[in-house]
Amino acid sequence: QGGSETKEFSAEVGRLLDLVVHALYSEREIFLRELVANAADATDRRRFEALTDGARALPEGAKIRINPDKDARLLTISDDGAGMSREELVSNLGTIARSGTRAFGQQLENAKPEDRPSLIGQFGVGFYAAFMVADKVEVVSRRAGAEVAWRWSSDGRGSYTIEPASRETAGTDITLHIKTDADEFLDPYRLQSIIRKWSDHIAWPVTIMQDGKEEAANEGTALWRKPRSEVTTEQLEEFYRHLTHNFDTPWETLHWRAEGTMEFSALLFIPSSRPFEFSEQTRESRIRLHVRRMFITDEAEILPSWLRFVQGVVDTEDLPLNVSREMLQATPVLARIRKAVTGKVLSSLKARLEDAQAYETFWDNFGPILKEGMWDDPTYRTEVAGLSRFRSSAVDGLTGLADYVNRMKPEQDAIYYVTGDNTDVLAASPQIEGFKARGIEVLLLSDAVDSFWPERLGTYEGKTLRNVAQGLNDLDKFAPDTETAAQKADMDTLLPALKAALENEITDVRATDRLVSSAMVLSAPEGGPDLQLRKLMQRSGQ
Ligand code: ADP
Ligand code: MG
């Protein structure tokens, strides 16, 4: 509880409001897209909450209503969604939870004007777009399951007020006091065309009040359920942008329907650039699960975490609409869908290997994530290895393990690799001199995950993966020992002397024929963590 209170925006919000209102002036219409998207999210949320709490059940015919009032110069967007408590109003609309304003500002400055609108959605700051067209914004909200309602209001200039209010049912009304230069947003036809353009695929009905009548504004088609032949590339791309908040075109689009033992439709995308803020922290796939069009959850982990760069929708007939979290965890239906969808993504990647240049784009964006599959997924380890690409001492550009094996010397039975921070440095590293001099190819691995997967993978096409920095003797079989008796005698005095001098720093000093022009090289002991892994462990304080 609590009474009326006026609070300052967090400093971040203040700056952000400035940015949004000024930088996006020419694209003001997107405020509606953002408010309708929030209303749809809130309605989805309530539907899901109701599965475990009947008191939050959605009313029959839940929808999103847009009501322009020309005379009063008010535009109201109402929903039957989950609503917000007092605390939620304060934390969701008074602070910025997710991302830094500074990063947003920089992106905004660098972006082409036509790309700017998508940045708003990408940064999770959509609500504030309302201040582009409104002098004042009022939010009246009642949390589903609660009796009380609250009014949040602000003129977007530093502070907002929160006070008790009333609302007959749960949900949210957002009322905009439209600016004098924004009349167009009080015109039902103009609003209609904005919804068509930006929000057509919102799955809940959107209506606009027009001459006292509610008119349907969106088609609400579940694009993914239409046959491929009835969907245009433009529609797919528009949906992709809506779904991902990216403004590129997809690198790959997978749209198919499974029929027979399993029934589902899927529409998946792989972006052609690494989305800004593609978060390393969220390790889970966010594929959206729908049941007969209805959004259920994006936490069903339909794809393994190492395919988390794939985005999209899977819609099935094989689950009940009221499927609960517990059921999602237990059902074999989901396990079958996971297998089918994962297989489809992998086979599409395999097909695209043929176009090396296009694949390189994909690999630069998402390769380090895909490679995690070799580390943590025994089922797909070998398949992921086949899809992986590497820099190498022997070829320009990227190469695969199968190609490496084809190039191996007859007497060679291992795939050699070296790990470090930078492939250019590795290419010139003394660690691989002896290999290069003997014409033996070495893979140059520089991603963090590269310290982990080779040991897990173990072998590829029967060839052991072997770190050049571990073990010293492999080169013997490629070149005879050319040491003279005199050199041997020198070594016999030098080695004990070095060993004594470095006693506390190292385990052993040995002669090696791995080097050609360098005098010495540091090696990790056989079987121990390799040098790069040791560095990583030291950095993380282990
Ligand atoms: P985002 O939608 O990306 O989280 P927004 O700035 O659009 O960022 O919205 C901020 C938050 O405010 C939302 O995450 C949600 O929690 C809350 N919110 C906004 N609009 C509504 C609404 N109509 N009903 C319930 N909650 C809402
Ligand atoms: Mg939003």
C-alpha cells in the first residue's frame, strides 16, 4: 500500500527520455508499435500466470483496444494483461533495468536514421517512446489477482507521480495527452495504417475505436502456420525484424511443417549479423513455443544452448493449451520436437557449408557459440565438429577438420592445434615452428572455448586431436635427429644448468627438435591443463 508520491526518474531514464524524444523525431509513429507490443507481452504473461493461479485467468475475448479521442486530445491503449503493482510501476517505468543509456546513445548516433526505430525495441526502452508524441502520459494499472489499482503519471521531465486509482478489471490503460504538433495520432485511419505496418502479426486482437465502433486493426495471422508458398519474403523479413528487433535480413530462414508422428510448424531465423548486446550471460535458447497459435513460453529450451543464436517460433498441436511448467519439463512431446528442430538446424548449416564465403559470415558471428556444442553435448559433438571452421598454419581463410585430415601426411596420425589469444600471433609462434618446418599443418585456436573442447572431442575421423604445446616427441617420426655428438655434449651441460637456475619456475628442461629459429619455448606438461587454459584460470583467479 501507500499514498500519493512523487519520485525522481533515475538519472539514466532522464537522459534516455531526452535521447528518445529528440533523436527519433522523424519516426514518431513507432511509439504505437512499442505500446501495443507491451500490451501483447502483458496479455501473454497473464495467460501463463493463470495456468498456476486461477485468480489471474484472462477474461473471455481478451484484446488490445486503441481509443483516440479527438476532442479531449487523448489516445488510450488498453489491455487485459497482467497489469503492474505499485512496485512494478516504479521499477518498470521509473528505472532502466536492462541496458545502459550510454550504449544506447552511442548506437543511436551511429545508426542510419532508418535504422533508429529498431534500436528502441532492442534496448528495452519502448515505453518511453510515448513521450515523443505526448506532453503527459498516464498509466492506470491493476495487477491480475489484486484488488487495487495505481496511477502512474509523468510529463517526462525528471519526475513522475504515483497514486491510488481504480480500475474495474485487471489490466492496463496507457493514456497519452497528445502534443499539439502530433494531431495525426488522433486519426483512426492513421492509427490503423501504423498497426498494419508494424503490428499486424500481434497474436491478440487489436481494435481501434472509430465513430463509436470497435474496428479490428490487425490480421493476427500466425505467419509460421501458413504454407511456405503463401508467404512472401518481405513478410518473413518483417516478421524477423519484429521478432528479433534486428534490422538486418536473416542469414538463414527455416520455415517448415512436420506432419505424421509429430505435428508442428516452425519458423526459425539465423541473423546475418551478431545482434547488439547478444548476451553472453543468457545461455539458454529463447525459441518461442506456441500451442495452436497461442504463445506459451520462450523458456522451453527447444534448442540446445549452443544454438541460442537461432531465433523463432515453434507451434505444435501435440500439447494441451493449458500446459504447465511441470508438464513441459516431463513431456516426451517436447523431447521429440527438440530433436527434430535441432536436426533441421544442423542439416541446414551443413547445406550452407558449400558456400564458403557465406558460411564465413555466419562463422564469424556465431562460431564461438556453436563450438560450445563440442564441449557440452555428447549427442551432437561430432556433428558440430564437422560444422566447425578454423584458421590454420597451412591455408588462408577457414578450414574444416575433414579438409585437415585430407591434407595430413601419410605418417601423421594426429590433428595438431595450438591455443592462444590471437591467431596471427599463433601463426608466428615458436610453438609451431618445428611443425611448419616439417610441413605439418597446425590449427590456430583463439576463442575462449578452444581451451576446452578439443580434449572432449578427443578424435575426429579416427585422428587424435593433439595440442602442440603438450608433449614433445611427436616430431621424431617426421624428421631424423640431426644432432651431432658435440651438440649433444653441449646439451648435457646446458640442460642441468638451466634446470638449476629455473628450479622454482618450471618442472623440467628438455632438448627439443620442435624449434627452428627460436632458442626455447615454454610447454605444458603432458596431460596437464594447456598454457592457454592456465592463463584463463589465472585471470579468473583460480
Ligand atoms: P521492454 O518491453 O523491452 O521490457 P519497455 O520500456 O517497453 O521495455 O517496458 C518496460 C516494462 O514495463 C516492461 O518490461 C513491462 O514489465 C512493463 N510494462 C510496460 N507496458 C506494460 C503493460 N501494458 N502491462 C504490463 N506491464 C507493462
Ligand atoms: Mg516493450
